[in-house]
Amino acid sequence: MTPFTTLTGIAAPLPMANVDTDKIIPGRFLKTIERKGLGKSLFADMRYDDDGREKPDFVLNQEPYRRAEVLIAYENFGCGSSREHAPWALVDFGIRCVIAPDFADIFNNNCTKNGLLPVRLPHEVCERLMQQSRMGANARITVDLQRQVVIGADGEEHHFEVDPLRKERLLQGLDDIGETMRLSPAIDTYETRVRAERPWLEAIP
């Protein structure tokens, strides 16, 4: 998993509340367990018409937001079903951070397990950041996880809270498997000691 430290990039405004996971990645695209390739289906029902052509009025079909690394939305982002494909699709598109007033709990958990940083900021701050993002490619937003601040295009800093354990895992680029593998020496030591102390366990089928 790619570590998340400091990100400076284009932010795409999505002025919508209650964006559920079916909007983020519609159910018909959940036939794969591969994380790659889902970015093209991100927000598919909003990005494409019935013939598969891009809708020019959707933000991610416009320049410079095709290259967005930050997405700004309103309340209850990621509600609905618990599909992990939602953060997979966002990350595959190139989004590394979503800023919103709040997130659905399961989506929030899935994000941090996949290198995607969910940042909670008050509605009025999200509104200001959206206004700045509409200035185009020059209006870049910086997200500094170590300092826990979002720096708007106007230079103003906005502090956000993050769980210390999740912060450390994002900074280190560790998912659940990576966290376990980091403990491999201790696990190996324990298993060696148990085999020596209780050799009869080896005989249990």
C-alpha cells in the first residue's frame, strides 16, 4: 500500500450529500476481486450516458478534474452497502483523499485499509474549499497527514482529527496484512517456543 504523508493536488468539488457506495461504484461492476481497473467505473451512472459516452457536465469528465487527487463532498459520504470496491475505485481513479463533514463508518474503515484518507471538516469549510477548487488547476489543496491539516488554495489551514493507529498505518503504508507481517519475528518466536514446550500439538490432526 502506498504511504500517505503529504499530498498536494487538484481537488474536485462534488456538492452532494448522502453519496452512497452504489453511486460511487454501481453494483454491476462488483464481479471482480481485482483492485485495478475499477477507476473507469467510478461514479459510472453519473459520468456516462446509456451509450457509454461521457456526460460533459459531470465534474470528473472536465479538466482539470480528470486528474483530481482530492474529492470534496457533503455529509454522509459512503453510506449504503459495505462494498470495499468503493474505495478501490476511488484509489484506482487517482483519488487519495476525500474531504467531507462526515462518513459512513464502514466506508471510513475501508478507506484507511486501502490507502485512502477520509478527512472530516465542517460543512462550511467544505463549502469554502469547493469554491476554491472551482478556480481550476492552480487552486491546489494540500493535505498534510503528519500535521493533520488541510491547506486551502488561499493558504488557510484547517485542522482535522484522525485515529492515531490509522494515522500511523497510513503514514507507513500498512494494510491489515502489512501490519501482521510487521509482527512476523514475534509470531515466529512464539511458534518456535510453543513447538518446543508442547511437541504433542504436532500430532493433533
